[in-house]
Amino acid sequence: MSVSNPTLITFVIYIAAMVLIGLMAYRSTNNLSDYILGGRSLGSVVTALSAGASDMSGWLLMGLPGAIYMSGLSESWIAIGLIVGAYLNWLFVAGRLRVQTEHNGDALTLPDYFASRFEDKSGVLRIISAVVILVFFTIYCASGIVAGARLFESTFGMSYETALWAGAAATIAYTFIGGFLAVSWTDTVQATLMIFALILTPIIVLLATGGVDTTFLAIEAQDPSNFDMLKNTSFIGIISLMGWGLGYFGQPHILARFMAADSVKSIAKARRISMTWMILCLGGTVAVGFFGIAYFAAHPEVAGPVTDNPERVFIELAKLLFNPWVAGVLLSAILAAVMSTLSCQLLVCSSALTEDFYKAFLRKSASQLELVWVGRAMVLVVALVAIALAANPDNRVLGLVSYAWAGFGAAFGPVVLISVIWKNMTRNGALAGVLVGAVTVIVWKHFELLGLYEIIPGFIFASLAIYVVSLMGKPSAAMLQRFDAAEKQFRLEH
């Protein structure tokens, strides 16, 4: 590996810039609220782009283009489902969650919000929610570390073990140092890099394959069914892919962005920015995989790596079609996608351990400085566990991403959504929702019932459980009062 390798130099500059942002954020981190939620100071642009970047992990530039390259447009249903789900999340949850968390004990984490919103004096709801976060997110973090390791391994010819640490080290560094502000500011840079890569690459591929008409004819010549949105699909298959959109309501790393916005007014603007970014990125991703069919059909001599692993389609096109320096920037976009999601997940796990276990049960009188350092220590602990899980290159961790997404979507999604729109929801209703959602996902996944993605039955059964169990009890007058005050503020500021 040559020191003058432009891709390597680009990666080093990019990683150094991210760590520098972490050091800048360190100077703005004075207490636990700053470390976990950036002191609720995010403007609309940072809120929008950091929510998008934290959501779109390595699958945006590797998994989805690979699936489109293999099967054509029938794989794009997942993108449609994600766009619809994200929009509804911004519309119904974002602004309301921002004011509800403020009115309910200025909650910094989801378990903290649940405990305050439903006056859970026993701590059971807080503990169960925090455990759900730790279990699913540690798996999620491991998958991000695997994706980063694969990128370093394939780009620089490193051994998997070396690539594992190289890919994780920078993310751990800036999350450890700067906390939420570092994660959000770096996410904004990473989101910009991702959209640049996903708009530029398909345009250059189109030019290389002779324009739109020639490209489409070449794709059709390979297999006319590449254009068929219903190819090899069934009603249940399409519903399952669209069902990914339900996951948004329960993803703690995305919901944290809403909680950290500086006001409800910023949310409406952020929604427009975020949805534009998301539609352009997903459109670009689909186009990269789709146009890649035509490019590699015309150049079979360089198609080997993509034939072996379709998920390399974006990587190979970047290497083949661009100057090495530009390719380095484009490949940094994959690293950006991996790092942005991994950093958020590390921080959410650290927040759960610090706020919902250490502060809530072990050290109620802990100083702000102590809590910030405990938070930093927890980032390291979670990262080391995730690296240990990712250490075996043949493990099935990446396959568990859809499982973790479903777990959060079903366990937390209905609880979050219903808690901000229905004031008569009770503590027992929330508890029933978390448990029923999580258990349904685990059981459904185990038995693979009907071939339906487990998030859909999990979400439905959890919602029913919340409604039925809440009707059996009654919220306190103080709960109703807080809900009404928050809703009034939302309507005034919206």
C-alpha cells in the first residue's frame, strides 16, 4: 500500500477533519445535557441533515445499490417505504416529541421520557426500555463496525482484524471527545458528502454508458424484467419492504435529533430539508445500482469484483470512472455513512447507561462533570463489546440489522407515536406496548410466519396492547395537565 495512494490520503484528511470537529464540540460540552443532546441547540439544517445521516448507514451505498444491480427496480420498494415512514415521523412525532420531552422532566433519553411522561416511580419502564436499547444497539453498532472494516479491507488490502480497528477508531474518538454536538456536526458534513457522491456518480455512469436512451436499452437487453417493479414479488413481499418505514417511529438515534432541536419552528424547516436530502440520496442510490447494470454489461472485463459481491457496485464504479483523488472523496462517503450511524448508536447506548442506570439508580447526586465522564467511559465500553461481536468476519451480524430495526420499530414506535398524540395513554399501556412489540418481533422472526417482515405484526400488536391496557386504567390529573400544556405549546409554535 503506497503512502502516495490518493484514496488513503483522502481518508486520512477526512478522518482528521472529523476528529477536529470532535475537539471543537468538546469546548461546548459543559454538562450531561450538552453531551447527550447538545443542550437542545440544533438549528434546522443540522437537525435535518444529522437525522438523515444517522439513519442512512453503509447499506445506502453498499446494500441497496447491490440489490438493485442484482434484481432491478423491484428492490426499490424499500426506498419508497422509507420515504413515506420518514415523512410521517417528521410530521406527527418530531415537533410533539420536542415539546413533550421538555415538559416531562426535560427528558434527555427515550427511557427518561417514558419514565417522566407516565410517572413511572417503580423504574420498571425505564429499565426495560434501556435494556431494549442496549441489546439491539450493541448488535447495530457491531454491524456498523463490520461495514467499516469491509470498506478498509477492500480499499487498502488490510487484514480484517486491522481494518476492524482502523474503521472503528476515528468514530470512537470523536464520539468520546465531543458527544452529541460532535456527532451532529460531523453528521452534517457526512450528509453533504453522501448527497454529493450519490448525485455525481449516477450522472457520470450515464455519460460513460452513452446517455439515458443507450443505458436503458442496455439494461433492457440484459433482462427486460429489470424495469418491472413487481418482478419476483408478492403482495406480502411488497408490504414487508414498505413496512421498513414503520421503523422510523421507534429509532432512538433519529428521535434524539428531534429532542435536540432548538425549537418546534426549526422542525418544519428541517422536515423539508431532510426529506429533500433523503429523496435525492435514495434516488441516487437506486440509479447507481440500476445504471451499473449497463456499465458492467458493456465492460465485462472489469465486472469480476461486482459479480463476486454486488454490494461493491458503488465502490467499483467510483474507482473505475473517477480520478483517484475524486474517487477517494466518493469512497469517503461510504465511510461517512458508516461513521454517522455508528457514532449516534454509540452515543445512545452511552446515554442509556449513564442517564438511565448510573444516574437513576447508582448515583442520584452525581455532578454534571462526573456524568459527562461516565458517558465518555460508556462509549468506550459499548464500542469494545461491539468490536468483540464484530471480530469474526463470518458472523451474521449484518443480517441482524433488519432484526434490530424491527425490534426498535415495534417496541418503541407505537409507544412514542401514541404517547405524543393520545393523552389518555397510561404507564401500564406503555409497558404493554414495549413488551408486546419486542416479544412479537422475536417470536415472529423465529418462526418466520407468513414470510411477513416481523416489524408489521409487532407494530400492530403493540398498538393494540397500548390501547386496550390504557383503557383499563386512567392517567393522573398531572399527566393530563402536562400533556395539554405541551400540546398547546406545539400548536402555538408550529
